[in-house]
Amino acid sequence: HAPAVDGRCSSGYVGLKNGGATCYMNSVLQQLYLVQGIPDDILAIPSDEANEDSLFYQLQTVFGHLKESNLQYYVPDKFWKCFRMDGQPVNVREQQDAFEFYTRLTEQIDDSLRSQKLDSIIAPRFEGVYSIQRICQDCPHRYEREETFLALNLMVTKCNDLQDSLDQFVKGEVLEGDNAYYCEKCNQKRTALIRTCIKTLPPVLVIQLKRFGYDWEASRALKFDDYFQFPWLLDMGAYTAEGIAEREEDSGGGDTDSVASQKQASVSTPTKNSHTSPHSKSTSPLVKKTSHMQPLSTKSSHPHTSPLSTPPKLESASSASPRTPRINTRLRQRGATYELVGVIVHSGQASAGHYYSYIKDRRGDPITNPNNGCWFKYNDTTIEPVEMTDALLEQECFGGTYKAKVSYDSSNPLPEDRLRYWNAYMLFYDSVEDRLNIPKTPKTPRSQTSRSFRASMSSAKKSLSLGPSSNSERRARSSLSELTQLLQQGERQGMFRQHMPPRILSTITHHNLTFLRNRDLYSQYYYNFIYQLCSANLPCLEAMTLGMNFLLNTYIRIKDKEENVIQLWVDLLYSFMQENRESSSWAVGYFMLEEGSSHLAPLLLECPDKMVRQQF
């Protein structure tokens, strides 16, 4: 028996138990938990106690333990059983892809909320909008299709840093010749540039670095450990539709020169190696919703559309203009400056490895949260603070090679180039402008507390309305009226939402109380205290009873027992029986009764520990 007796780490965070190969879950769950507002919003959703086997309820349980548990770590065994990957339960001893888990989890969270007719929690924070543009060269027609995304999927190979990869992402490809684009307005094929850029940036930008691929000729999974830099501060303005349009306008060439420039270096499609995770069954980017390709208008009919609203429909463009119409890119543009706040690292090969996270705590402020602005390494059950410097970021996250000293000769160690098989796989960036504008919690049914409080006030007002009116009664009614207005205003603002579902809170409280009991019971200080108590009362019968029960029910059954301590207890009890006939008679009667005889078979015949059998 080895109960959990270690409490939260010194920094106050709770880890997650690895079920064998569930590190990919742990690294993503910890990242989501540290996103401002997400755990509170998820825990505020009223739970259906009759549906405790649902994934959303178990996610609430995980976040509740991360928030309120006193233990060092939580074992999310029920979450493992509830989670489905492509409709199938997962094997906790089989490694899966962390990005695919992020994809499936975020989809299932919002699907669960939509089924309850509640507002989404994930989409307002992680969802952005692609602009897939088709720009004809020989005619004035321009087309655009919008797709929402929850993450950017960027290449690592042949790119030295994140900027190079983003440049490749928005570069586009020229369609000409037999592959030319069919213009619906002209009813003929035209040379055209097709490219993808970003129309709306999300408050939290998630980036997957495509470090996994597959060699179809060799039939084996690959991992690309290439050196790849990424910055602390990321300016995404140049990769948005608006930024690209402004850059083309400043260059003076317009869209025609843009098409011509792409003929020199269009994006080539990989043929041999498909850059996808060996664990993933889908190679497409994480796309949620799609709209049909439509002509681009020159004027926006929604100049002040909310960045979190559904993309507006685009009106048809008039092709009679003598000048090439500008692409409408000024819809829902938001702040483009981002700060690095989280990294998921994969250590190992394509077929096997380990995931862990680096996360910056950005909750609250330095006054309310002493850890605000500090970085921590989340490695399953272990959470430790780290000083995230430029050198550490390069060493732990960029990949590439490093010089290792190999001592073939102890007197003359030789440097050797080795590959860093540990490197960043997913990046989390927070929008600097949106940090102070966290999306509000979706509306939830009013809590029982507010309903009962409102009912009590209603009955109080009725009682005050009985009988003749007086000045004191009028003042009381006025005060109650003001209090009612304040209560209703607070409910509208979500001030009285539940801290977490009561059943989950009750479970966590029970676990905390059990932990406090076990921490004191399975402690070396407690063992020494019981031994000294029994030794000081030799040869008292009560001491004999206490010692026998402690040895057989507690100490001999723990995992980390010591043989010399067991020998001390055996010698002490033997001395009791030698010096006190009453104690000896009690011991014989004890093992004749059911309470004592129940120890004989487990400890003498069935116990696999030779030391226990011999001492007993």
C-alpha cells in the first residue's frame, strides 16, 4: 500500500499522472488550463450528475482538481476512459499525437456546449479566419473563400525560423497553362495566384510545427529535428490579408506584379514525404467551417464587425471598373502582436517519445499571483520553475545539433556533433492587445443560491406590505428594492455563477481530507510516536493492543517498510508477552478470533514479500 502523501509543489500547481503513454494528454491539458478564463468558464457550466461518463464532465473534474486539490498530482483515469479518438477509446499505453489530441478535445468541448445550447468557450479564444484568395492576372476578377481555424500548421524543413515558415505559408502558388484557374465571370481559364493568408487573428494563436512525416518509399515514420527558431514576440501583421495588401500597395505593383513574382518561386507540393504526424490519420490543417468561394468586394458593408462574430458574407464585385479592384482586407482586423506563453516539447523519435510543456503563468497580476510572469516546466506529475532565457529556449526547444564531449580517452575528450531529439512541437502565443479583453463567460443558468435568495427577498417584501404603512417599513422596502436591483445586475454580469459543480467540489474535498489523513498516518514521525508510546507503557495491555494493531494493520502493509523497523516491533511485542501474562493471553485469544485470524493467510501464506512471511 502506497497512498499519495505528497502535497502540491512549492509553486502551488498540481500535476497529472501518466497512465503509461498519456503524456500527450497531460501536456495539452496543462496548456489549456493556464489559458486565462478557460478553467473558470468550463467549471461554471452546470453539470448533469446523471451523465458523469461524459467527456465534458470529466474535463470539469480534471480542471477542478488542478484548481482545488491539495495533492501533488491527480490521476485522470475516468477522463482516459471517456475520451474518444475518431470514435474509438484510446489505449493509455499507446503514444498518440499531441496536436491531434488538441484538435479532437477542442472540437468535443464546443460540440458538447452547442448540444446544451450554450455559447462556445474554445472558439472565442482560439478561432481565427483564413482568407483563401484567387487573384486573376488577365482580368479584374478576384475571389475569396474563408475558413476558420484553431491552429496554424507550419513547415519546419527548409525553414530556419518561424518567419521563413510564415513567408512560405502566405507565398501562394501560380496557376497557369493547363492548370490555370477557371474564372466564372469570364467563362475561361486565367493565369491566377492562389494563396492563403489570415483574415482574422485569434486572441490565443496556436502553431503546430510539422516535425513529423512519412517516407512512403521506406515505409517508415520520420521526425525532423531541424534547427528552427521562434521569437518571444511575434508580429503577425505581415501575414494577414490587410498586411499583404498594404505591402503590395507600398511596392506599387499591385496584384498583377504579385502574380508575376510568384512565377519565380511558387510553393511546391511535397511528393516523397508527407509532413504529418505518424500518429495522425489526417494531413489537413485544423479547419472548422467553410464558406463558398465568392468574388471580393471593394467596399466592406461591415466596417465595425466584431472580431469574434461569424464572418460576414461578401457581396459580388462589379467587373466593369477600369482599375483592378483592391481586395477587401479590412474586415475584423485585430491586434497582431503576440507573446510566447507556452511550448509543448516532443522528446524522442517518430515512433516513440515523450511530451512535456513549458508554460508562462499569466493569471492575475504580480500582487494577486506571485507566480505571474514566471515559467514552469510541466512534466506529468512533476512541476518545477525554470528561468526561461534565450539560451534555455534554444537549448530545449529549437532542435538542431550541439557539441557533446565524448571521452574516448579520458585525457583527451573530443567534441562530437549530436542531434537534439527534443524540440518544440506546438507553440502558444497570447495576443498582447487582447490580454486585457478576455472573453466573458458564456451565460449559464442562474445558481440555486441566487434563486433562493431572490425568493427570500420576495417573501420579505410580501410580509412588509401587510398592515399599515410606516416610515420604517417604507425605508425597508426601498432598501430591499435597491438590493434586488443589485442582485439582478450581478446575475446579468455572471457574478453569482457556480465556482464548480457541487458534486465535483464534494469529491475534491473528500480527496483532500483523505490526503491530509494519509499524510499524517503514513509518516515516519507518526511511526516513531506510536513506537515510543508503546515502549513507554511496557508492559501495559493497552500498549500491547495498540502495538499489535499498528504493526498488522498499518506498518507491515505499506510499500516502503524497513526490515529493521519490523524487527524492532516484533521484539517489543515479544517482550510484552514475556513480561505480562495478561498480554500473552490476549495475544492467543486475538489470533483465535476472526479479527486476528484474518491476518494469518494473507501475511503467512499469500504475501509475496519473504521478509514479511519470515517476521510474521
